[in-house]
Amino acid sequence: MTNLQPQDLAQFSRQFQFAGGRILRIRQLFRPGRLDIDLVLRVKPSIRNLDDQSKPVRLHLRLTGVDEYRLQKRPAGSVGRIPDAHFGYLQSLFFVTLDSWSLLSGERPGVHDFRGSETYFACRDLMWELVEPRTK
């Protein structure tokens, strides 16, 4: 797995089209003294050329040392659908939200913007990898 650094978050978030993706699996791993969460998402890679047809890929995110998180479903919301995704590094924690927010262009997100989301995570370390499809 590739360990993300705070300066790499913007580049990482541009590699994939999270909007319209799906949450395939969420697994909590209770370790002595910490909580880790594995997320498997189905997203599309960003298009490099106009001729490219991007097929969905499975993206595995591992959030280690989770300090706080929320998984909430509102009555009108779609189960497992990702409206948007945002990443940030604030107060020495990685923040991940799988929800859209109403920030104006040029506004910088704060911790309260992530905490106001239906689906967000705050963790000490963030790692990722692409999962190869299983062969039958």
C-alpha cells in the first residue's frame, strides 16, 4: 500500500472521479490501542485522453489510527453512492469525507466542514492501493 503524505492529497484526489462511485465495503479493525478502517470503493480513474474509456476500478483505502468518524444515512440519500469526496490534512490528522459540501470557490475547508458531513473519517495515517479484480 502507498502511504499518502499531506502534500500529496491534492494530486491523489485528482487521480480518481469519486463522484458517482460506490462504497463497496467498510471494515473496522480493532487493534490494541487504536482503530483502523478499511474502505473499498468503486471509482473511475480520471480520463487522460479524450479517446480513453475509463472503466471503474476498486480503490482500497486504509485509515489507521482513526480518531473519529461518522457513517450516517439520511432518509432521502442513496445507500452506498458517493456524491463527492474531499481530502484534507488539519490538526495533524487526515480528514476524508465521502459527501458533497457547500463551500464557495476559493474557500478553504475547516474541521467543522468535515465533521458536518454524513460520511467522514479522521485518522493519523492514510494508505491506498488499487485492488485487482478476482479471476474465476
